[in-house]
Amino acid sequence: MMFNRNRLPGESHSYAADASGFIRGIWTKPFVMFSCIMLVKIYLTWFVIFEGGWTWKPLVTDIFSVWVLFCLIEWFASKRKLALYMSVNLLVTTVFFAAIMYYKYYGVIVTYHALMQVNQVAEVKDSVFSLVDPQYLLIFIDIIVLSVWFFAGRMARERRKRIARKTQGRFTGAAFVLLITICFVNVWPHRASMNELNQAAGMGLLNYEAYTIIADRQDAAVPLESITPEVIRELKGVQPSVAPELWGAAQGKNVIIIQLEAFQAFLLGLELEGREVTPRMNQLLSEGHYFPTFYQQVGQGNTSDAEFVVNTSFYIPPRGAASQIYGDKELPSMPKLLREHGYFSATFHTNDVAFWNRDEMYKAIGFDRYYDQPFFGDEDIISFGSSDEVLYAKTAGELQRLSEEGKPFYAHVIALTAHHPFEIPSHKVRIGLPEDYEGTFLGDYMIAQNYADYALGLFVDELKANGLWENSLIVIYGDHLGLPMYSLDDKDGQLLHDILGRKYDYSDMLNIPLILSIPGVEGHRTLNQPGGQSDIMPTVANLLGISLKDRIYFGQDLINQSSNLLPQRYYLPSGSFINDKLIFMPGSGYEDGTIHAIGDHTVTESDVTEEQYARALELARLSDSYIRQLPEHK
């Protein structure tokens, strides 16, 4: 017979009584009050992000994650429990609020990679504040009320403990194990889902956030000898041209690549009450090579991601900004390629080079020099940098100086003024808006892009005046979308419908312009083959007559290929891709994916195959694996 040595003779004990007492005690503690508060916030967040009706799903996903945290408080904290509950409440509420705001603009679930970039908020505070919808701030109202109550001393002291600490600890520990098990059960079935939004809905938002941290591991590296140009071309479904068109058409010429901030292709040719929104871009389009089905391939880094993709012809990382994840690597790149052929390379950006870790990324890419805020100064500041007028004026002068040194140069010029929230000083507004557009997000966007177009025109005029235009290959493209589908209100949506003649969709949102001005090649030409930012480097190499044989890159020469396969990430679920006719977006996998036609194409299920889906995934995997195995730069 077993005896409990800690119990006095004759003393009775009941585990059932312990459990009953523990449960009664829990209901008299902050556990229940904060559970109710959290449940309300969970449902509010769920309805905003997942846009569904009433469902029991949050009851079996997120609330258990919250209870795990509450059990830790009950288990380890003997004092100041209320303060800890309030701290957890604030932490979880902040995560929910960030998830709502992030989704409403980007259409994706925020992860810790984005939350870790909070130090960048001060630089883009105007953009961040413009995203804050006051109604969503109500999610913090209970914290304000409870804080006032708590710090005013009106909160009643904890009632005397009804259960011995030993008993409470035992049952809290059991509850903790049970809750962890439930969370695991919620996560495990959805871990292989390719669609991050579906994954978060299945796991629960808090479980998903925890999962992205725990599961942020790298897949097994693909041996470098298995990543070859031949393998990549086979996955893309292309073959090298025997006699490529326009090979060497711009041989020995300067290269000037201009990246336009948040510029989308639907603006080209658009008129408002008889006035062109982008007259200078329209003129350039009419005189050069234009690619109407060209798409962004950026992620969390947006502008800096575009710089990375254009200069390397690699894809963005699965999570995080390329400048942060790959900034320490010795990257194969366009500046390094052109250096082998006698070029000097430089990049021009009016903000501080440390923003988005560009100082490290530029080392990784191998620019010979960067020009940032100290060069451009504090003249004519708009948002967080000197205006595009200042950018182009000072850049033109420096390019003239470089040209006098007797060697060709590659200049990557990053425009900035037309940045979200698209607030242009009144004295720089150059176009009037129809009454329907006044005070709308779309109207502000058009005013900003009209100014950006004007400033670009000044740059073009200066390049022509100093003789650089005819001696340079000019590439102009947009860096990323400016009008996310998810953040448009009904009025903006209707105005876009009126412009396009149909509902604004993914193909419109991701579509950015690409225009080439090739020295010695006259006349307008429209090339309808689809392309992305990873295709710019191989297209430029063809025009310069520079071979990419035996080099690893994931784009293709757009002038000599008629089809394409473009893997997409971030703004679309992982596993998404664009082909010649459509955009494919997976659900949990291929079988429950969705098809979105590009433009006026009529598409059927036969226009997309699981084999294309597998090839797109493999292309992204090979890009990731190759970059991870590169050495770090010095």
C-alpha cells in the first residue's frame, strides 16, 4: 500500500475536488475576462482578413493559442498576473492590428520578417499612417480602459487563493500540454499548403505566425552541379536562339536603366477629359520597343526587391526582403558582367543608402559607386527624399561627367517621388482631375504619376541635349504595383472599371511597363510575349552583344523568346505563376488552384497544367538554393 507522506494521518484528499476547485478558481481570475476580450478580437480580425461569415473556426484555432500564453502566466507568475495578462493582450492585439493593416494593403498575411522591419517605419511614416483606418484602432480600446483602471488603483486585489499552489501548478501544466497538443493538431494538416492565406485560415492566425518562425528553415540544398543553364531553360520551356535578333545592336553603348516608383501599365495612353496622364511615357512608347504584358516579380522589399531582381535575374527569397536575406552574398550580377567588358556601374537613389539594407545589397551586386542622400542633399524634399526633378537633374550632370572619362557606364536610376501615399505638393500638381476623381486614392495616384512622368521628361530632354540619349541603351520599367486590389474602396474600384472596361484584377495589378530605346534602331514595336523583371538582364545582354553562356540566371531574352513561365511569390501565393495566357494561383496545392485570364484572353483548364506548376516551384527552389550556396562578399 502507498502512503502520501505529506498528508497528516486521517486527512482526506480528492483529486476530483482539486480539479473542481481549480476550475472554479479560474473563473474568478483574469483568465476568463481576457479570454473573452481575445475572442472578440480574434473574430474581428478573422472577419476582416478572411472575409467570411460566422464560423466556429476561430474557436478551435486562435483561442487555444491565446490560452497557451495564459497558462504560462498561471503556471509561472505568482505576482503581477494582471499586468502580465495586459501585456499579452497588448502584444497579441498589436499582432492582430498589424495583420489587418498589412492585409488591407498588400493582400498577404504579415509574418515576423515584416514585423522585424519596424525600424524602417520612421522612414515611411507618411505611407504607414495613411494605411491606418481609424475604425480598426478600436481593437485597442479595452487596453486603454483597463490601463486607466489598473493604474488608477481601482482594480480589486486578487482574491485569496482557493487552491494550493501545488494543485494549481499541476492542473495548469496539464492544461498547457493539452492546449499545445490542440495547436499542433491545428497546424499539422495545413503545413504543406502552398497558399499562405489558406494556410493561415486553416492553422489560425497566431498558430501561423508561430509556424513561420519555427518552420523558417531552409530546404536541403540542391547540388550546384545540378543547377545549370540547360536545366533552367528546360524548366522554363525555352531554347537559346541560334541567330538572336538585335544581337549587339547597342554594343559598346552606355546603359541607363530607369526604375519608376509604383508605376502600373494601365496608365499608358490613359486620358482624363482629353489630357494624357503620362504624355512623356506615351511618347517614349510610340518611339521604342514596348512590352505590354510585363509583370513585377517583387516581394516584401518592393522597390529594393525590384533592384535585386533586375540586376541579378534571380527570384526573390521565399520570405523577407532580398536586400536583407541575400545582402551578404557575392551575387552574380549585371554590374559585374558589364565590368568584364569595361563598364563603370553606379546606382542613383535620393534616400539614405542604409534604407532596406541597400548599402550591403549594393556591395553584393557589385556597383562601383552609389549616389544617395549625401550626393543629392536636402533640396526639394518630398516624402523621404529629394524630388524626382532633383534626382534627374543631378544624375544627368553626373552621367555627363562619367561619359567624359572615356569608358561606357551602366547607371541604374531609382525614381522615388510617386511613392505611396501619393501626396504631391500642390505647387507640383500639373494635371486637373475630373470631379469623380477628386479626393480619391486613384486620383492621388494619377496626380503623383503625372508628376513622375513630367520629371522623367525633363531627364530625357537633358540626355538628348548633352548627347547621351543617342549613345545609350535606355530601359524604363515600373518597380511594383501602386494600387493593391485589397485596399481599393468601392469608388476607386468603379473608376478603374470604367477605365478598363472590366473589373480591375490581378493581371492589371501586377502589370508594369517596360520600354526600350535602342540606339540606331528606329520606329515603334510592340512585343506581346510575357515577361518579368528577371528578364531585363538577359535582354540587355543580348542588345549589348554579351554572351551569358555558362552563367546562372533565371530570366530570358524577351526579344528572342515568344513564351515564358514566371514564378510569383508574396503578392500571390507561393507556387503561383504567369504563362502566356493566364495567372495561376494554387490553393492548398494544384488541384484547388484558380485561373485568372490575362487581359482579353479566353482561357480554359487545358491552358494550365500541373507540370507547369511543378516547373514553377522548381525554378523558385533552384534560385533559392543557388543563392544560399554563394560565398559571402568581403
